[in-house]
Amino acid sequence: MTSGESFYGGISVFRGFTSLMDPTLYAPLPDDWSIGVADIVDSTKAIAAQRYKAVNMAGAAVIAAVTNALEGREFPFVFGGDGASFAVAPSDLDAAREALAATATWVREDLDLKMRVALVPVSAIRAQGLDVRVARFGPSPNLSYAMFSGGGLAWADAAMKRGEFAVAEAPSGTQPDLSGLSCRFEVMPAARGLILSVLVMPSRGADSHAFRKVIEDIIHLVERSPEGGRPVPPQGPPLKWPPQGLDFEARTRRGGPLLARRAGVLAYTLFVYLIMRFDLKVGGFVPNIYRRQVVENSDFRKYDDGLRMILDCTPQLERALSDRLAAAARDGIVRYGLYQQDAAMMTCFTPSALRSDHVHFIDGARGGYASAATALKAMTG
């Protein structure tokens, strides 16, 4: 086992999301690791053109491509809606670089979006007086998600946007291995009033204790609401056939003309739809267990130098969150963005439906995190 694998595998998983801001849960990344960052250029324009699904597919593709390039080895990552961030050990750096370069090419050629990608040495981040620390949050016994603190991820993202540490696109026609990436489920309408995208970052120079208190207050407000504001229905997201994401899934497949890939996905998704619709057990696959895991494994709240949440909430909870954040912003503690919509959406990465650690990335279905980020930028000028 490499030092990289033993580092991330050695971090204890914490269960209660309320303890998220406990600094003792976070371990500093080894100095010789690198941070990968990716985002969609002009995602606001793509979202204005209602290309939400394409934007989310691009962000999730980064995680799928790097996971497959690393042959399933565990590494910390976080989905950001219109992009993704992750960390890799030196032994995995070349594979991650190839996966990033290929994904950028695929996003441009197949999704008609432009993706920036960069790899930033952790040592370069620490030279700025910042850190990258990682924790592992287990939303269910099936899997854990990485959480990042220390300010380093936000700095790496800003450096990428300045054009630093860029990874060049792979040659035209290069296809990353996106096996397991799909978006078959329909959008999930709000059950409690509205779907709220929440993004909360510390203000420059904010007191870390004051910031921690605000985040804990926000989490406690949410925890008191039914099901902690989870936007995924208890019985799982709706499934129809043909699925909304048919064309995107066909484009993730390798080899052959697009028409043939579409036909293959059409046939396969019909098979899946019938299994799920009629609750048929096939081999070791039990639809009800899979559905429950989809609900449990959804990443609707996380932390990567700031709090991100997609909540199904009442107008009253939205007002309470908004009031608390507005007060904290006036005190110079936080910068934040809130964005309301009527539904949430899910993009799935299921390397094997027979394993319980499939991951499901949640975003708002009408703008989500990217629109919350726009609101945050408007606040900071």
C-alpha cells in the first residue's frame, strides 16, 4: 500500500454532521500531495441557457474519470456543482493529470462546455500560509465523503481561475474512462416548499471561532427540520423511461458512433427501469436495498473551505437561515449565497450496483450551487 492510500484510509470517519467544524477531525495532507481543481468557464451563461444537467455532468465526470484512472483507489474529492476538487498522492499524480486532460477535452467536444483544470502542489499552498486538511464524513455505513478545511482549496481554485498550474487539454478525440457515470433519475420536486442552494464562505480575515459558530448555528437550524432538509425522497428519486439523461449517458460511453451508443443505453436503461419498476431481484441486485442506499449516499451537504448544502426546506427555515447569515455578513464573518428553486437533481457514479458505496451528487435543478456562487460574488463585489 502506498503512503497515499494509507494516509486517507487512516483518517477516522465521523458520523454526526453537527461536529463538522471540530478541527480535531481534520488531518493535514502530506506535503508531497497535489490538489486537483476543475470548473466550467461561464457556467452562469450555461445555466441561463438551462443547461443544468450538462454542467452537473461535467463536474461529476472529473470525479468519475479520476476514480477510474486510479483503478478505484480511495482518494478525497468533493463535487461542487459546476466543477470538482480532489487530492492525490504523488504516485497517482500522472494518472490524475491524464484523466483531467481527457475530461477537459470530452467536456468541450461532447458537452459543448469549456472546463478549466489545474493541479496545484500542496507545498505551493502552504507557501501562502494556508493549509489543506481533510476529514471523512460518513452519511451512512455504506461510504464516506471527504471534507476539506484550511483555506487551501479555495486558494487553489482562485489560482486556477488566474490561469496558474493549468493542465492542458488532451488531443482532440481523447475520451476519459467515465464508466459508472449516469444521470437516469428525474428531478426531485421540493416536498417542503422550496429547494435552497446554500453556499457560506468565511470573509477575508474573519475570526475562525466566530465563523465556526455561524456554521454550527446554520447546521443546528437545518438539523431541527424534518429529515435534516434532505432533498432526496425517502423512496428514492423518480425514475422514468426513456431517462432524461439518455444523451449524456450515451456520450460517456467509449467507441462506435453516437447513434449506436444511444441505442445501447436505451436498451440497457429499459432493462434497469423494468427491474426497478417491478422490484425484480437480479443476481445479487435488490432494488429496494439499492434505492435505500441512493437516499443514504446522497451528498446534499458538505464542507470544502465553506459550507455547501442543497436543502428541501420550508419558507420559514429559508428565512431563519437568511436572517442568521445576513447578521453574520454584517459582522464581517461570512460571505454567502442562497438560491431558491423548485426541484433538486442527482448525478450518479455507480462503478458497481452490487456494492454499497455508489455516490450520488446533488445540486439544485434550476441553477443550484453555480447560482448561489453568483449571489455570493455579487455580495462581495
